[in-house]
Amino acid sequence: MAFYSEDIIEEVRVSNDIVDVISEYIRLEKKGSNFFGLCPFHREKTPSFSVSPTKQIFNCFGCGKGGNVIQFIMNIENLDFPEAIKLLANRARITLPEDEDRETHKKNILKNKIIKINTEAARFFHNKLKDKTSQKKALLYLKERGIAPGTIVKFGIGYCSDEGDELFKYLSKAGYNEEIIVKSGLAIKSEKGGCYDRFRNRIIFPIFDVRGSVIGFGGRSIDSSGPKYLNSPESIVYNKRKNLYAMNFARTSGEKRVVVVEGYMDVISLHQNGISNAVASLGTALTVDQGRILKKYFEEVIISYDADTAGQAATVRGLDILNEIGCNVRVLLIPEGKDPDEFVNKYGGKAFQNLMEKTLSLVDYKIEILKKQHNTKTTDGKVEFFNSCAELLSKIDNRVERDMYIVKLAEEYNISRESFSQEVYKKIQPRQLIKQRPVNLKAASGNIGGKSVHDEEKIAYYERILLSLLSMDNNAYFAVKDKLENYEFTSENKEVANFAIDRLADNKGLVAAELLNFTDGELAGKFGRVMQEDCNCEDTRKAVLDIINKIELHRLDIRKQEIIKLLNSQMDEGDVEKLNQELKSIMIKTLLLKKGGEGNES
């Protein structure tokens, strides 16, 4: 592990989807939200090997092996940690520092230079917009779109003239050479010699990464010349598939849900009207990489694309992608066929927030699309509609949810519930039920798998539940932040705990699979089992508080037993008095904790 930085390890892990990797070794079948297959590490007839696409971890209920994609490769290929990183890096076409150390160093220098020149360009564009003598059209356009001066400053909106090489000359004068200006995408080499600006006579929208660095630009044409929107080319710092416009603002909004819209103006108008958790996907269709970013920072993703055919198609693709990677996803339909920018400017932020409370589920939205695609007033149209709905409902894993839709649609169109139900179930492939072990947050008996757990091991077990829960709901950290500041984790969990708490305290975000970068062997299996078996709760914050309580009570009980043993031995009178005082204090703390814990019991 010491060979590679945390960033490199995480880049390798994130670039290798665990379901894709494991599917190269064994056959997996989706059951509910997880995938199951026959364990490759021990012989079995009934699948007990579980893979979670949401948490990016695996766990075998039979042999106990578990971990993230790195631990899987270590086990299946019999490799050590650095070897597994190399294999996965090669699979994802990632160059590791030791392979081309000098080359990597050059890349990092180039990245820093491009971010620096982009920042300089953003400043130039923004100042150009403030120069009222040169761009009346740009300011008039923004004014007509209802963009306030404060919003212009917040998003760093700028302007470029149609002079052709104004920015190139400015950057050259500022000390940047032609090579770096061209590599940044800000200028293009002319066949006749020299260079000209990529962006001309456009309103400029700087694109920031999640940390707030300027990685590229989007330009909106003011007149009819050229394409309506022109974006920076992809570069060493800018990959549109891995970034979201305004994510730097949305991730610090404190909201648990995020609204994904199509364009810059949609985002900007929403933020101006108090919807600070809005982002755009830098292109109509969402990507898997963007989905994983959204999932890392938010509990719920709401898609609100335009109501036209292209927007509907993009919404369906986005829904499927987000659903596949385990996001809780909804759709916001805007009345009158308006886009978010038009709606919020006409009706205000409060009206948009009201729409956010009336979102549709993935299935409801797809049914609405099917209604528009089929003429249900004719017999043929109705048959086609219900055949399409049967196909859709057959893919729902939850039987209760499936049956609710069957009843709802049958009643809405006054058809036989039994006949429609038969059509749905005809399309469902036979599925082998796999019994999953029950949730066990309390673990009051102190047993795991029927074996007695020593005091220190029990605390370590509780700690693993705590860290796993925090990785699944980062906001829960703030409920126990004060209690964790002076908390001493057990030696077994110390390294992974220090990493996790540092990430959460710095608001950098933490996902479950990242914890496993700091574990291997038996400890990886322990974390994997906890994540799969003991962290399936509806209220994460309550569960975190429960676990903290249990740890504190258990530690107090350990100390109480130690004091009782000491009091039963021969001791000086002064020491006895001190121990009695400590014992009394422990009893009071225990009583208060138990009383406080009652409020957390369901």
C-alpha cells in the first residue's frame, strides 16, 4: 500500500466497477439490488456470494471472504496489494507513477499549467464582460434572461469579442507560450500560421471541477454565426463524462438531493432562485462516471430535462444508468412543456421546490412515456400499451411494488387484473430465492456467527459498523462529530478509522468501498460482512447514535468489571476510595446513556 498514494488507489478502484470485474470470473445474477453467484473461493451448490453495485463490495455468506474490487483480485489471482493495483490499473488503462515516474511528473506539471492558464482566461473573460463599452449585446442577453449581477460574479460568467486572437495575445503577453495555450484548448493553430481564439463573440461559462478549479469553458453564441454552444475540447484536466457543471456549488449546499438539468442557463437560474443543489450534465445524456459522483455526494437524484423527445430519451437513459449503480432516482416533470430556466423565471424558486415534492419514480415515468407512445383509445393501441407495461413491470424485483402497479394500471384502464397479472408474470424468468441473513445492529448478545466475542473484539465490531454507516451516509458524521474527536479506535481499526474521519472532517466525501483500501485479508472480510449484513437500516443517523451508545456503554462496563476485581483485592484505603468514586461515576454515566438510548429505540 505504501507504493501508491490514496488518490492513485482510489482512482484505480473507482475505474474498475466491481460487478464488471467479478463477472469476468464468475456468472452473476441480479437479485433485488445485489448480484449473486457461486463463490469462487469455496465449493458450493447454492449461490452465497453477494456483490453490491451500490457499495462496490463483495461478501460470501459461506466462507466469509469479502472486500472491494482490489481485495477480490488479490484473492482470485493470489496477488499481493501492489500486484493487484497493477493488474487493475492495466485493465483501466491507468499509468501508475512507478511505471513512468518522469512521465507522470510531467503530466502533473502540465495539469497545473492548464488549470493556471484557464484561471487566467476566466479572469480575462469576466473582466471583458464588465467592460460595458465592448459587449452591450452580451449584457443585454443576460439581462433579458433575468441573470442578476451577483449571479454573474458567482458563476464567473464572461464574454469574448469577435476580434479573433484577443485572448491569445493577452495570454502571450502574460507569459504563456503558444504550445500551452493550444494544449489548453483556448486557441487553435491556423493553417496559415499563427493562432486564433477558440471562443469568439460568445458569452463564456467557466466549468469548474468539484474542488473549484477551472478545467474548461462553455461558450454561448450571441448571434446566429457558428454553433449555438461551443465547449472546450477534452484535455488532461477536462473530461465532460467525469464532471458536472456547478457540482462545486451543489456539493456544499447541505442538501441530501440534487437536481440534474440540461444546460448552463437552467442551473444558473435555479441557483439564482435559491435551488443551490442543481447541476448540469455537460451534454444531454448522463454517464456512469457522473452517476457515481452524484451518488457519492447525494442520497437522491432528481432528473429534470427538457420535455421534448430528445429530453425524454435522455431522461430514460439517465434513469437506467442511475438505477443500475444504485442511486435513488426520481423525475421532475415541468408543466406546460417548459424547461427549468423558463419555469423558475416565470413562477419563482418556491414553485420549483413545490414541483420537487411531486416527482415520479423511474417506473411511473416510463409508464407516462408509454402512454404517450400508444393510442390507448384503440384496441390495438391498448394491447400494445399493456404488453409494453408487462415487460416493464416484469423487471421490478420487489413483488409488492410490482403487484401495486398491476392493480393501479388495471383499475385505471378498467381491464382484468388477473389477465394483466398473468401477462406480467409470464415474462418473469424463474428466480432462485436466496435467503439473506437478518439485519443485526444491536448485536446485544455479543455473538457473530455463534462464536463468543471478547470485549475488545466486540468494540472493534461495533466500530466497523459505525465506520461503514458513516461511509454510506456522510452527513451522519456531524451527529457524532464531537464524540469522535477524542475517541481512541481499537488498534485493528485505527488506520482505516483515521483515514475515514479525516475525509469526513475535511468534507471530502467517503464511500463504503474506500474503507476497504485500508484493509486486507481477514479485516477486509470483516468489513465486507458488516456492510452487507449489519448496515441495512432506514435511519442511518439513528443507527450511528445507537452504535456510539453501545460502544460507550461497553467500555464503561469493561472498566466497571476491572474496578470490581481491584476492589476485591487487597488495596490501600485511599485507593479504595478513589475507585469507589470512579465506580459511582461510571454507574451514573451508564444510567444516563441507557436513558438517552431509549429515545433511539424503535
